[in-house]
Amino acid sequence: MKKGLIGKKIGMTQIFDENGKVVPVTVVEAGPCVVVQKKSGENDGYEAVQLGFGNISPKAVNKPRQGHFKKNDIPFKRTLREFKLENAGEIGVGDVLKADVFAAGDIIDVCGVSKGKGFQGTIKRHNTARIKETHGSGPVHRHAGSMGACSSPSRIFKGKKMPGHMGVERVTVQNLTVVKVDAENNLIAVRGAVPGPNGGVVCITDAVKLRV
């Protein structure tokens, strides 16, 4: 990847394009992100940069992380993420990356943690079918049904789609289009929806080109 930023999802709205058509967009506060650390091929075996986003009180930072920031005289940041950028060697520790690294028309990937849905059944969680609700089917029309084999092997196979906790998973939405960039306020308008709740942390990178 060539570009990457940490941001905060603000929420969804709509804007009008040049032809007057309504475009649903998600507004993301992207940056400013400070380069906290650099990874080099000599020391770490690969090249990358660690970015910090969002201010935090020193009282909420433990001593090991305080030393991590103080080593290069970097202000304390709430969120740290690492990006393997192709031009990592050209970026220095302490540099500030802002929303203007992206431009309108760029194709990006947005990664975040999805909303929590609590405990859900198999129909909502895995899109399984229900049985008929007539002729004595009883109060089990939304149950999971058979769990597998009988006396052999006398267990449920791994990977069985069952009820359980849904959501709060790392999700990446690919190939979204940047509609508008407000460099002054570090805001990016992305066409469509991005994962996570309003106020959630997201990572924005340029889209990965698939090899044919």
C-alpha cells in the first residue's frame, strides 16, 4: 500500500454530485496522524510506520507506553496502528499525515470493528432457514435443528453454525470511493457505509489491486 491513515467514523449523510444526484456518504475524521515509530528492514525485517491518532491524558497511559512516546518526543496518542507503506523510508518519525494524502476519486479500503449485536440465533447470525409454522411443528420453528451424527462420533463437529455472540469482529470493506476531502478539517467523505458505530476507530488504506 502507498497511503494509510487512522480515523474516526463520524456518521452517514448525503451530498449531491455534479449532476445533481444524491450520493450516500460516510464522513470520517481522518487524522492528523503522527508517525510514532519506523520499522526498517535491517532491524525488523520489513519496512513500515506506526501511526498514532487521538490525544489522550498522560494519566491514562502506562509507563511502558509513555516511554515509547517519550523516546522520540511524541505527544501521547490513544490509538496506534501499523501500516506497511511502500514509501515508508521517505517518512520520518514525528511527521504528521493528514487527510490530504487522499484525494477525491481515490479507491480505498476501510477496516473497522463491526457493531455488536449481542446473542443471536442461527437465522440472524448465519442466515439459516426456519421450518414451517403449521401442522404441529411446535415452538421450534426458529431452532437450529439437528446438531450432527448420532452415537458415532458422539460429538458436534467443529465449525457447526450455532447461536452465539454476533458482531464485534474485524471487518474490511473494499473498493470504496472517496467523494470529497476537506483537508482543513481533516474530513473524508466516502461513498457507502463503513464498518463500526459512530465514533469507532477505522483504518483507511488505498485499495489493494488483485493479481489476475
